[in-house]
Amino acid sequence: MSGEKLSNSETYTAPELSISDIEIDTTNQESKAPKEEQQLTIDQARAKVLEQPPTHLTLPVDESSDGDQQQYIDRALKAVSLKNELRSIRQRLPLDQKILSKTIHQPVIRKASDVTSKTIARPIGLLVGGIFAFVGSLIYFFFDKYIGINYNYLVFVLLFILGYVVASLFELLSRSFTRTKNNL
């Protein structure tokens, strides 16, 4: 196939060539013909085949299918697909996991989970918050041990929140500066 687009009216046409069209000398089968004569008959057969007009291999196209139209996936199709997929998965789950799955996959809970996953659980915020809490707690512990103040466990939580806020602000500022540089 030459990469052409096939139309509905084109069909496959086979070359009309039969064995009787190719002449081969078979009168002296027992005697070995010299290689030059064999080469001559092969060349004659090759020339006959090449004389035939070229035929194009085309496949009939089913007119009932709309190949030019693209299929679009909309919200309704996604919702139906999700519903069917969840139903088939839930059939294999035990009863307690079925109930949990039905609760978790409610639209309100799903949207709240998506929003919180994009805003609250920032990896850089959790990392920096953990580092702040660890280093700050070590410093606070040494002050507690050598100065004699009482250790307050709320300090760890406050240091974690402080580190998270610092990292989130840093990420917000870095994204805003990179966007303005890309827009210029």
C-alpha cells in the first residue's frame, strides 16, 4: 500500500496472470540445461511479470462507520464509566469494604478529597514542616535540658505548621515569579 487514503468505491483488483502466460522450456527435463539457458528463461519470466500494469491493493471501506468523526468523551460518559467500574469492583469486595467504598466515592466526598489533595498535602510543605519540627524540637529539647524549662509537646506541632507555611509561601512565590518570567 502506498499510504493513500482509500475511498469507498475502490476495490481490490488482482493481476490477471496465469501460468500459461509464462513460457518455460520443459522439453529436455532429464538433461541438465546450461545455466545460461536457465538464466535466460528466468529473465524472460521476470520481464513478463514486469510488463503487467501495476495494480493497487485497496480494501473496501464500510460505509456505515463514520471514520471521519471523532468520538468525544464528556462528563456523562465519564460518570457512567466510573459507575460501571465501581460496580464491577464492589462485587468482588467483602461487605465492610463495599460500604466503605460507597461512602468514599460519594461525589461530595470525592470533590473534597480532590481539593484537599491539591492544596493541603503538598509534598514540599510536609518535608519542610517535618524538618522545621525536628530541628526546632532538638533545639527546644537542649534548652529544656540545660536551662531547666518544661518541655511542651505543642511546640512540635507549632514548628511543623510554621515549616509548612514557610514552604507553601516559598512555593507560591517561586511559581508566581517563574510564570511572570515565562510570560515576558
